[in-house]
Amino acid sequence: MDSAGERRFKRTSSKDAEGAAVILGILQRYVMGEVLRAFALALLSMTLIFVLFMVMAEASKFGLSPRDIMMLVPFVIPRTLPFTVPVSMLFSVTVVYGRLASDNEIIAVKTSGQSAMTVLWPAIIMGGSLSLGLLYLSQEAIPHANIMARKAIFKNFEDAFYKWLKVEGVMANKDWPFTIKVRDVDIETRIMYYATFRHREANNPLGFDWTVMADKAKINFDTDKHFARVYLLENAEITEKNDWYNFNGEYFDMEMPDKSDKGAEKQLQEWTSAEMAAEQKLFRIKIANERKKQAIDAAMWIASGRIDRVRWSEVNAAFVDYAFWTRRINEFETEKHFRIALSFGSLMFVLLGAPVGILFAKRDFLSAFITCFVPIILLYYPLMMLGQNLGKEQVLNPLYTLWSGNLLLGILAGFALPPVIKH
């Protein structure tokens, strides 16, 4: 008696060449349809799980209300896609191709004189298309979604400030004229506990001309007029030019930067690829010119005997900033390579998962998925994270470190594919 796979294949086969070409198209569309259905179900399930955990994490971190959570969800979903799409694709191909092999449909294809690649191509094309789609989304759409997610959390600037300060404990953005350090923040009352305010010197961004400490303090922001009023509520002390004195129940005003969103620094995940490239270009110009400019300027004043005219603070700032500019260039470069390498995970997962699913035809379908997923969890993602860190720290070139995970999957696929496609 014929097997189920042979009977199904006989219903779709033809004796003449023209009919065979048509049937092949039908067979491939059938395989792609099965993969798409499994992929859609897996993606929906994984997205729900990822979003649930991510939103709950954000809610606990920032104390979000149910309304905030509902506003946040649509912007969290794009952030999960580079992780959920490849894993969903891996699950779908291992299950679908495992079932096809267990029904002897792969054997039927080979018996007809066709290679197993006849049924593998639809999944490979789909994996490649998803990789290109993720790459496109990671350049613009996902960074914009990350920005919108932050704005959904930080509905207004004052909320953003207090939530950021409660989580980080420090506000030290170089664009601000002051730094703030606190032990804790009560989000409801907006009271900061054991707060320290340090005001930057006008001509020396690395120095501070006065410091205020208070057991309790509160800040009100006027973003339209770009200033902040700091109310010192309890046990306040001010230090200025080595003098200090107490004052309570008073306040002082501080200017804010022109853009009120500078309080919470823009994260790497919020930069589009075009913005990162432009910023890298600017930093490279500064690296090439700024230190040279300050060194020449200082040398001219020293050579003329007017050492007192040397602006040492600017010379020092140029050399300190050099390290910052170099680090930012490497961070941006690493982030760009990370997005590309992660996007192509879908294709690599298909190249590994589909043949493994066929090889595991006589076993449980879930075992094929787990067999692929275990090395991915233990090796692929750790290699990606390690590559990120090494690239940002300028230890290794991110081009090599971040693609090592995909290279590993390619090597594993190279061992799994030949036994499958061999007649």
C-alpha cells in the first residue's frame, strides 16, 4: 500500500514535461503556504510573549499606569521583530519539513528525479525576504518606534526627568549646565531624597563652581522658558569657592538646554542608520581637527612668551573629548553591523532548521526545533552580545565579531544540508 506522502505526490504529478513544470510550481506554493501558516502562528505567539514580558518590565521599572501600558504596546512590537521573526521561522521550517519528511513527501520528490532543493527553495526564499525586510525596518522604522516607545513612557518632560532619575540615580548629560545625583525619588510627590546638585563652570565643562546638597528637594520645569526651579526643602547646604552655608525653604533657578528632550540621552537603538553615519562623519572631522587646532593655538602663545593666554581648559577638553568621539564612532559602527547581522538571522535559521527537520523526520517535530534552538541560545546570541561589547570597547572589529554567529550557523548548515539534498 502506498504511503500518504506517495499518494499525495501522485495526485500532483504528471507524465509530460509541461505538466511537471506546472506541478512543481504547485508543490512549491503548497510548501510555502504550509511554512507561512506555521510561521504566522509562531510569530503571533512569540510576539505576545515577548511584548508581555517587555511591557511588564517597563511597567515595573517606571511605574506605568494601565493607560501608559496600552499606549506603549504598539511601539514595543517592532522592537521585538528582529528576535521573534528568526525564531518563529526556525520553528516553522523544522515542524513543516519534519512533517513533510515523515509523510515521505521528500522521498517522493527525490523518486520523481527532483532534488530535495525543490521543496527547500520556498523556505530559503522566504527566509531571505524576511531578512531583507528586517534589515529595512532596522534602518529607520524600528529606531523611530523605539523613540515613540520612550515618548509613550515619558509623556512630558517632567515625568521623563523624574522617571529617568529614579531608575538611573544620576543625571549627568554634558548638554546640561548642572549634574544631579540622588539616593531615591518619589514619583508621586516628585521629591528627591539626598540630592546633590553640581553647577558646571561657564568656561570649563569639566569643572564645577558650586555644589548644593539637600536631604529633600524638588524641581519644577518650565520647558517654554527653558529653566528649572529647584526647591530645597530640608537640610540644604551650598558649597561655593570652598565656603559653605545652610539655607532651607529657598530655591534657585537653573537654565535648561534649548531642547527639552536632552535630559534623557538618545539611546543607540533610537538612532537611524543615516543619523549614525552623519554623526560618525562629524566626529571624524573633530578628531582630525580639534586637537590639532588646540595644540597649535597653545604652541603659538607659548612660543610668544604669553603662557597666561593659553586656554588650558579648552586644550584639556579637546583631548578628553577625543576619547569620547572615538568611542561613539565605534559604538555607532558596532550598532550598524549588529543590525545587519541580526537581520540575516532569519535566512541562517532556515538554512539550518529545514534540513535538520528533514533529518529528524522519524522523531518528534519539537525535538528538531530544540536541537537547533539549543546551540542558538548557547552560542549564537552570546556571540552576538560578545561581539557588541568587544566592538564598542574597540577590542575587535565588529565586522568580524558580529558575523561570527551567522558564520557558525552557516557551518552547522553545511553539515546538515548535504545528507538531505543527496539523491
